[in-house]
Amino acid sequence: MLTVLGLDAVAESVYRAMLADPSGGVAELVARVGKPEDEVRDALDLLSELALVQPSSEQPGRPRAVSPDIGMEILMARQQADLAAQQQRLEASRAVAAQLIAEYADLRPAASGPGVEQLIGIEQIRDRLARLTRDVSTEVMSFAPGGAQPAAQMKASRPLDEQLLGRGVRIRTVYLSSVRNDQPTVDYANWLADLGGQIRTTPALPTRMIITDRSTAVIPVSSDDTATGAVVLTSQGTLTALCALFEGVWSCAQPLGEAAPKDSHGLNPQESTTIALLAQGHTDEAIAKRLGVSQRTARRIATDLMERLGARSRFAAGARAVQHGWLPSQPT
């Protein structure tokens, strides 16, 4: 029950056992929990790290469990700090992505140079991606924005995905959280996971991107029309930044098979992203595009958040979100 707050099953059992019998030592915990002594000691180390277990002042050398009310406050505060740190890393990753995309968004054929290959039109993009996936040997990392994936595209991807995973290639894909509401996309993701692929979701993605073997990346020159053209990037410095971007987003994303977590204010990741976009003055259309949902859905989410904040305007919603601690305060 407490795994979402950082405790594994053994640590939770040990914590409960210590609360039930404060005078018991390690031997008593082993007997009560029914786990090997090394696992119980590992659990005690974790509980101590989380400050749920402290040295006893009455029995020197023996640990004691802090009371549940204090313990839960400690775990909630720790989780809130972790979420804030994850959000900060994600925003930093988006800033890196925005800079990289800005550098390549207006490329023309004559602009191609060392480490940059220009692709014009959907046929060139498809041919280049086919060669890349044919030659990949270790890993494919990709961002797939746009919400629900087209059925034809998923059907066409299955044979290639199966072939790559059969060759031992690691596949990691980040979708938008909105795909959780599209059963065909969920079915495809579950099929891929059954074969060994890894799928996570996040409320917003900076761009569509595919990285193969950490040595080649393909990104569109226009997020509004990905079929117009793309660039193939092979510069070591650029790839290092893009791989760091992927890992930063991946670490904050949620496995598809798990329920989306809520923060201490009861907001899920999609709602947290929406309130940040509202505070930045984005329209329903822009929010819908970032979340991969319809404008109607984006409007519904925004309206619900404004009602919860008691705000009549987006500006007021941003101000009240800061007052309520939903958003960090702006520097003065």
C-alpha cells in the first residue's frame, strides 16, 4: 500500500511489525515478517534512510519506528520533493530540446553539413528510417507525440518491432498520457511490452524524435507538419544532448501499465501540465496540441482546474495556482 511513497513490500511489513511490537529486535522481526535476515536488514536500512526508523533513546543500539502520523508526513514530503525535482529536470530537458529544434527548424538543403543530413518529403523520411531500423544493433529510443496513434501505422510497425525485439534490440518509447484513453494504442503498447518493449507516458513531449544506437537521431523540421521534412543528426555533441533529453523525460514518465500518480495537491501529471500551460497563457488549441487531446477535452480539463481554483480567468488561475502551491512562485 505504501509502495507509491517509496517503500517496498518487505520494508512496509518490517515497519508495521516494529509498530506492533516496539520492543522486538531483528530476530523477532525475521520471525514476524517471515523473510530472511538479510532482507529484513536491507529493509531496516531503507527505513532508516527514509527517516522512518531512528535509534532508540531508551534502548541504545536498537532501532525504533517513528509514529505513523509523523512517518506519513515524512514520506509525503519526500515524494513532493521528488516530484518537484522531476518536474525541474523535465523542464530543463524541454529547454535543451527547444534550443536544438530551433537550431534545425529552418534548415534548407544548402544548410546540410557535417553531422546534419536534410530529408525533404515523407518518402525520403520513410526510406531513411527504414535503413536506420534495418541497421540498428542495440537500442531504439523514441518520442511519439500526437496522442492516439493511427491504426495503419501501428499495424505496419508490428512486423518491424517484432523483428527488432527478436534480435535483442532494446526499444523504449514515450507516448503522451492521452493514449491511455485510446484502446487500440493501449493494445498495441501492451503487445509491444509482452515482447520486451518498454512503454511510458508523459503529459507533454517536446518533439517527435527517434534515436538509434545513441549515434543517430531523426527529428522533424516542423512539429506542425512532420511530413514536410526532417534532419538526421550524427554529431556527437548533439547526440549526447538528445540522449540526455530522452533519459530525462523517460525518468519522469509513467509506465503504461501503472496508474498515473497524483501529487500532494491531488493533481495527475496531465492536470499539472495543463495548469502550467494555463499560467503561461496558452490557448485551448495549444494546450490540446501539447497534450495530444481534442480542444474539447483540453477545455474541459482547463475549466475543471479553474473551478477547483475558484478562478474566473486564466491569469487568475495562474496566480491562484501559485498561492495554492500548485506552481512554483515566480522570481521577483
